[in-house]
Amino acid sequence: MEQANAGNITALRELGSLIERNDRMEVERTMADKPKADAVAAGKPGKKVIDEMRAAEADADLMAELEREAAQNATH
């Protein structure tokens, strides 16, 4: 992290790889939470399920934006 903050391109790339790996693990955790997804498929989802879905989408959007910024900063 220190080297990435110092502008080391190799360290920035490695940090990007770590972030991607973390994102994949988060998706796997979300997918493992299958009973909630089954409840959505069974009918109208409840408020808590909708809130959790929106939170997961917002988190994914934020991570994608951070990755784009990191990639853009790495090229400058």
C-alpha cells in the first residue's frame, strides 16, 4: 500500500488485483446468501430484502467507480 501511494506502478497494479479478488469474494458471499434470492423469486420481496439489494448494488457501483479512478490514476 505504501508503495502504491508513492506512485509505484507495479504496486498499483498489484493493489488493483487485490481489489478485484476482494470484489469476487464479496460476490461469492452475496451469492451464498441464496435464501433471500429465493424469497425474491417466490413473490414480492419485502422491504428488508429490497434495501439489502439496493445496498449491494450501491456497493458494487462504488467499487467499480473506485477501480476506474485507480486505473485512471495509474496511467497518469
